[in-house]
Amino acid sequence: MRRILFFASLLLFQYTHAQQIAFERDSNTTTTYDETIAFYQKLDKKYAACTLLTYGSTDSGKPLHVFVLNKEGQFNPQQLHQQHKTILLINNGIHPGEPEGIDASMMLARDLLEKNNLPRNAVVCIIPVYNVGGMLNRGASRVNQNGPEAYGFRGNARNLDLNRDFIKTDSRNTRSFQEIFHTWKPDIFMDTHTSNGADYQYVMTLIETQTDKLHPVLGDFAPTFTSELYNRMQKSNFGMVPYVNFRGSNPESGLVAFLETPRYSTGYAALHHTIGYMPETHMWKPYPQRVHSTYEILRHFISVADERAAEIHDRRQLALEQSKTQKQFVLTWKLDTIAHRQISFKGYKSGEKLSDVSGFPRQYYDRNKPFTKGIPYYNRYKPDIVVEKPYAYVIPQAWQEVVDLLIINGITVNKLKKDTLLTLQMYYITDYQTGRGPYEGHYLHSNIKVRPEVQQIQCYVGDYMVITNQSGNRYILETLEPQAADSFFSWNFFDSILSQKEYFSAYIFEDEAFRMLNKDLELKKQFEQAKTTDEELRNNGRAQLDWIYKHSAHYEKTHLRYPVGRLLEHSPRPTRFTCSSARTVSSVFE
Ligand SMILES: [Zn+2]
């Protein structure tokens, strides 16, 4: 019945809409890049309540577009925020092989305009396609996907997966996105996707910003918004389930809420106190159902945001305000393996049989054996590494690319006005692991351990100071603290500090080392102690020389020293460090 209704509605589309998209002519087809932009340009010309804007470039050389819909035909983001409008940002085609959102957004934007049905309290910003280069690279690269016939590719023009790029910002797409994000400051965000993985009965699944990661005033609210999306999708005949990320070998083992760290779109949005959603349709369902369900979730997303605009706006402002004085920040999270709730899950029986290809056992899902049963859903995370924020971070100007990213992200950065000796807490990197192979153009570090040490650090005129009294504090802490899950350190921004620049020649240093031990009895005592506890050291002459070298005045202090210093307290003496504004806002020191 649903299918008949759906095709009837397709026929209706054919006869009523002046502007059709390719999908409406052939439901196994998705739009091309040129058709998409031409479509929005035509809407822009025809209606006063919308405008098509461009922001910066993408790695393909083509600009990034944003289509903005406002009933009142006014498109100044500052004024719209002053009017307490809720700003929605919808992102499509970050993975262009998952094009439902591209098609659904075009139809929805047109329908809202045609029927004069735009929300009163919400402004809708749509990125028609984010990964422009990927969309231009059209083919059929998703082997397990049930249509459309041809579509774009996951990698962008630089072969980057843009949904891992929100912190390292290797692509021009991401830079332009961040400009859009900080111009429009969306209160709420949706990034449309298609999933692969297990088979189950649902067309649509949903990832929401993991609520423990949100500021409590948003974390309390987001689940009520989410459950309204679930209710309305059920009424639209597209009942949903959380994204099917399961604990064991199949979904019956229980689902685990996906922890979207800041490298992902919604994890990035959460750093700026924006509630995020990633709808994920199931790739093996027919394309028309996937487009239709995406259309429905976008429609409900807009209407719930419209109805609850005042509350969303107030809570978000409160979160932004309170984060300025927040003292502690969580850098990593771990799954609470005990807390869970039961959810009803409509799956297909899975099992193992012998492969016709290899003769070895293979997994399969039997669509003739659907089931509905209660399964555990683990959706709580507990703080793991937590830090106290310093008064400010001091960044030597040598690390300009880090400062550039802070500025793009709306962070106020000050410059030292003169050479200054500062007492800073510095971190030494004491342990870390590095991925064996390249990951998104990087050799990602993880499990980073640090040892803090207070030192006198010579800073120079033009070095940067970032004071942690900002609504962007989460972005500051979660990028600059090396232990954070997606810190700049983990993404290799500071790798040059990891290698030692000077060494000793053993045959010359032998005599010097002997002299040092005899001259410094305390050092000698420590050395003997180290040998008793460390067998490797005891049995290795070179290692012993290295131990003495590293305890000598010759050993470089900068080896393994993370260069961003933590200024723990603001000095009461105003002349101690004077700063001038670095492009953004005037200094607090003047
Ligand atoms: Zn995706």
C-alpha cells in the first residue's frame, strides 16, 4: 500500500511541479552537479524567500553553495539571530555516493516555496552538495547499494573523506564549511547519509549527537527533539532505530550509540554547541524509499525546529554563555557498558552458511525471517580524560596554521606586543601510538600521555595568546589539549617536536659522562637507582650513556615538549604581557 501511495505521489509530482528533478522522471536516477546548481539558481530567481549564496572554494575549484530559505526574505545571519530565529543547517553529499539528501533537499526546498509553507521561526540553510569533486566523479562505486544507477564518489577531489576532515581541515571544502558554520552559527544541524553494514527492516536509522558530550542544557533537551523525530517518522511510515552499530556479531547483541568525535560533522558541530543529526538510510532498500524517507526526516526536522524555536534558541545561548566560565573539559569518553535501555528492534534472522565462492563459512541475513525483539541499546558515555582549563594558551607564531584554524573557528586570538618571559605549564609527550598506515592523509596518533612541567618560556613579539573565556572554549580545549580525541597533536600538526635534533658521539661522550657522574653525586645516585629498576638499562652500555646525556644540560629541552604552553593564572601585573588583537577582536590586556 505504501509503495502504491508513493508512486501515486510521484505521478502527482510529475504533473504539478514546474521544476522537476531527475529522480522524479526516473526514480532510479539522482541529479548531477550541474543540474543541482541550475535547479537552485532557478528557485533563487523565482522566489523572494530564498537566496543561493557561495562561500569560498572546494578542492574541485568550484565554490561551495548554500541555499537559504527565510519566509521574510531577509538573509542577514546576525539580524536573524537577533530576531531569535532558529537557524538550521542541512548538509548533503559529504559522501556523494549517498545522494538521497541531495535529491530530497531539492524537492523539499521547491515544495516549501511553491506551497508557501516555509517555517515562521526557523531559517533553513541547505548545502546542496558539500563534496563537489566527489559528485563530479560519477560512477557506481558502491557495490552493495540498491540504486540509483549512477552517483558520485566518496573521496573528494583530493581523495579525502570529508567526514573525517573537520579538525585537520586538509580540504578547501572544510575551510569553506567552517566559514559558513561561523557565519550562520546554526542552532541545529543535519548531515544526510546512507549506511552499509547489517541487514534489518528499517529504511532509516539515526545518529544523534551523543548527549553526554553536549552541554547539560542541550543534553537535557536534545532527547526530546530526537523522540519527536522518531514519533513523526513513525507516522510517515518510516519507523526508525538508532544507527545499527552493534556490540557483537549481529544487531541482536545490542546497539552502541556511535561516538562521533570532532573529526565527524556532528562531533564538530557539538564543539560549537550545535545539536547534530546524521540520518543514515539503509543502502539495500530501494532508492525511492530512501529518498522519500530522507525527505520526510528533513521535513520533520524543520517543523520540530520551527515549533520549538524559542526553546532551542534560549538553551543554546545559555550553553554558549556558560561555556565561557566552564572550568573542566572532557577530552575523551568511554562507553558505559552497564547503563543501557531496551529498544524494540525489527531485524532479520542472521546465520552462517558455506560460501558459494570460497567454500568457507559466511554470514547471511534471511529476509524471509523477520523478527521484532527487545535488544539493549548502550547510549551513555562516561568522561575519561578530563582537564582543568588554563587561563590562556600561548602558541608560538611558528605554528601559524594552528592559529589560522582557531581564527576561522571564531576564536579570539591575541598577539604579544613585546618579547616576554612567561611562566608556563608545558607538556612533555611521554607516550603515544601512531597508526601503521596512512589514514586520511595522516599518521594519526592515539593514546597520548603527557607529563606537565612548569618552566620559564621565552615568548616573542607576535606570539599568540588564546584566553579561555570564550564561547568557543570547547573548540580551544579539544584541539589544543594534546590528549583530546581529535587534537591537533593527534592529527600531526606538531610532529616535528617528536624527533631529537642533537645527539652525542659515544666515544667522546664516554669520558664526559664519567666526569659528570663523579661531579654530581645526586645524579650518580639516580643513575644507580635507575639501573637497579631497569634491566634493559643495566645491560646496555649505549642506553646508559643515553640516560646520562638526557639528564645533562646538553640535552635539548624542546625534544618531546608540546610547544603550546598553558598560562595557569592571569598575572595581576598588567604590564607583564601586553597583547594586540590578531585580526579578530581587541585585546583584553590594553
Ligand atoms: Zn556517509
